[in-house]
Amino acid sequence: MPDFVIKNGTVVDGSGRKRFKADVAIKGDRIEAVEKRIDVAPGNGCVEIDAAGKIVCPGIIDPHSHADLTIHRENHADMLAPLVRQGITTFIGGNCGMSLAPLTNNHPLCMKMYLEGFTAMELAKDLHWKDTAGFIDYIEAQGVCMNVALLAPHSLLRIDAMGMDTRVARNDEIDVMARRLDDCLEAGCVGMSTGLQYMPGLQSDTRELVKLGKVVKKHDGIYASHLRSYMSTLPEAIDELVTIVRKNNIRGQVSHIFWVPDMGPLGPLLREFAKLFINLSKHWTLPAKLDSEIEKQIGKLMRLRRKGLEIGMDVMPTTTTFTHLMAYFPPWAIKGTKEDIGLRLMHAGRRRKMREDIEHGKLIWPHTGSNQWSLNIFKLLGWECTRIMAVVTEKNKPLEGRRITDIAAERGKHPFDFLCDLLIQEEGRVLVFSSVGEPEDNFTEQSLYAPLKHPEVSVSTDTLLMGFGRPSHLFYGAYPKFLSRYVREMKMLDLETAVRKITSLPADHFRLKLRGTLKKKWFADVLVFDPETIDPRCSFQKPSGKPRGIEHVFINGKHVVDGDKTDLSAMAGKVLKN
């Protein structure tokens, strides 16, 4: 006898096939049946849920998340509840070359600086393991509120082997990384991720990554990459990923695809011109083909897939990026320990050199020179592009959400000097938002149309929920936004294709067995939502919202969302291992 029967719903099973009327029975952690009619005798303890007029589909799988930076905390269920409330039942963590394991005694101060810079948190007292096996054991023993699969983080492997050195790795250092990667994959990681715009990943070369890909191949893992560039050299960055995938015959994933062109010396003038259209888009949007470069790259990958290469891609439904502030600084400036960086920021001459490298940096391939890093956002978009996302000290909390140029003007400082002073005060722990113009404007949004509507591009949140600061609205409503704005309102794609993009597509590509599709004997990760009312009820300006239209969520058969009630106390998730 089933524990639950979801009756009278319209099933969109995740496979992409047409919707159909059916009841869904759940017993234990599995789907017992998906049938036209399931009758249950009264009084047997089975809970019946009427889903008339609602869509019943698999739970959402987020292929690019950083929720692994939170999953070890005792209160992680409270912190990650916004993900579950929007229908996410599984996330892939360890992205962008970053995670909380492996941790070693090699170069501990560099590792500490890297972790704290990325998370803007003091982590030392919370980390009770050294290797990935220990991390997985810890979170399994504690319990996890949702399903999690982990990628081995290339940046930690590199720091373990050679600290934060700004050079290519020697063969013996790559061997150290390879051994550590093998341990991670043996422990259950589903692949390896890289963060090639961040230190120290940006110092790697293709040779290093190809060699590590051989270890990924040994374990039938996936190579997921925050690319070396999302700017004018995006084609070269994707070609690098293709090389790594092809030479090792492994699966690849292009993380959070977007594109921002380098406008060269005319950049300031063209940005002002773009602002005109951005401001107009509040009332009327000029149709513009801003997604042609991404469309071209998707086409290239689809041709390669037809030749047998397994390469996927994901996209965030937002035009506003977020990361840690130090990533916007020249690589040489953030080399070494937190103390080393602090001394450079306080030194007037080195501070001038940093600003000079930012303002005159070269956005040329392969972005490994002292002033050639591709995440030189201030050169690309201007100082006005960035707002404060999160700081640590109470005195600077009022700055969160504000544009750095506005704060700097109030204080009579150049924006760069303000940022240096802020990093000193916050000991390097500052997170920021960046956007071309106003966050979430309708004009810039057109640059994402191609990946949002393409049936072979999955959708992600890039979650970084740390429990403080101003969160991205994606952490509360990414998928309700996707299903309401792009599917129901703009009709970019049909519902069956949209559901496949956020369920079976990432499940199949990351090899998450028996998940992503509503099938008999598959795991009961289930979402019930109202397609007519689903809405994120949040925005960049008001990010912390509770979505409308999410009726029920099941994780491994546990009923964790029931209307307005959310109960994650059962710790219903599982660690999904290779």
C-alpha cells in the first residue's frame, strides 16, 4: 500500500514527452506507480493529495550550486530551505573549482585565505575533516536536507600541490594534484570542476587540465568548468574545454554560460549608449540580437555532440553575476596569504600599480599574464557596474546592496581606493554583484535568450547562501522565474521541454541514477506546481521572497513542502556518489 497518492494531476514526467493525466503513488523513497487511476481503500494510512489542475513532475536538479559550502552546518536546512521551496530536490556542489574538501596541511594559510575570500566567512572552526571521504562521512552522519552530488575542486587540488603560485605547474606538481583527485573521485565525487577565471585556477594551462582529465576518465566522471573567459575570447575558452573532453573522451559541462564583449577603447562611450536602451527597457524594450555569440557556441557544441562528444551547458536566469571582490584584482595582487594581500592593499605604490593594471589590463587569450586576467570586470564594465553583496563587519552592513561608485563619491574617494579600504576592514571577505547596467534590465536580458530557450541547456542558480548579506534573488526564485517568465509569459519553449531542461537533462548528463524522471521504482523526488500561478515573488531589489504556485515537494518520498508549510527536519536527502 502506498504512503502517498497524488491524484488527478497532469504528469510532465521529465523525459520531454507530452503531458498526460495520471495518478502517482509513492511508497518509501520510491515511486510505486504512475498510472491513469490509482484507487486506495480508505483507512489504511495512505495520504491522498488532489493535484487537479496542477503539474506533477520530477524534483528540480540544479547542476551548478555552491550549497556545499553550507551543507555541513547544523542549521543548513534553515539556510537552504529557499532552494527546496522553489522545487529543488538535488544540487551539484563543488563548482568553480571550489568546495570544502580536500583540506590538507600543505600551504594551510593559502588555503585558508582562498576559502575565506570565496565564502566571506571564518571557516576554520567549522571544518572537521581533511579529505573528501571525511567530508562526505561528516555530512552523511549529520544528515542532509536535500540530495547532493559533489565535484572535486581543482583550485583546492592546486593549492595543495603548489600554493597560490602564479605560474604553470611542473609535472611533479600535476602528479600531486592527480593523486588527490583520484582520492576525491574514489570517495564519491562525480567529477572535477575548475574555476579558470579565479586564482589559482587561472594560472593553470591546458596541459595540466588534460592530464587531470585522465583521472576523471578513470572514474567515468564529468569535467565541469567555469571557463577561462566569458568575454570576447569565449570561443577560445570553449575550445579549451572541448580539447580536454576530446583528448580524454569524458563528459564536459560549460558552467553558467553568458557573454560580455570587450568594447575596447570605445567601451565607456558604448556603455553610456547602452544605458539609454537599458533605461528605456523599463517601459519599452528595443528588440536586439544580443545572444548571437552564445547561439553560435551552442551550435558548435551541438555539432560536436552529433559527432559523439558529450558536452552540456547551463545558464542562470539572470543578468547579474556575483562573486568575491578579490577576483576582480590582478592575479599578482592576491597571491599568498591574507596578511600578504593586506600589506599590498595598504602599500600606496602597489595600490597604484593594481589600479593601473585594472584600468589598462589586456583582455587577451589566454589571460594568464600579470595584467591579463579575464575577470577584470572594472576594465570591461566600468567602476559603476558593481554593488556590495555581503560584508562581515556590522559597521559596513549598511553598504550591502549599494553601488560602489555612489559610496565612493560620498566619501570623496576613487572607487578603487574605497574598495581597497573596504577589503582591509573586512580582511578580504567581501562579496559583490555586477551587471552591465541596472540589475535585471529587460534589454540586457536578451543576451540570455538563446541558452534559456535551447532544449539542451540546463538551468542553474549558482547558489551562494551563507546566511548573511544580500542574497541573489535566484536563491529564492530561479526556477519559478524560469517557468513563469520564459515559459508561461514569453512562450520561449513548451512546458514539457522546460521541465526536461531542469530535471532529466542534468540528471542524465551528471549520471544521477534513477532520478530526473517520474518512473516506477525511481526515487520519489517529486514537485507539484500550478502552471497558471507559479511566480518567484522576488527580484533583485527584494530578493528574499517565497514563491507562489509551489504546492508540494517530495525528497526521497518525504513530504517536505505542503502548501505554505516547509518541514526539512527529516533530513530526507542523500549524498549521491559516483
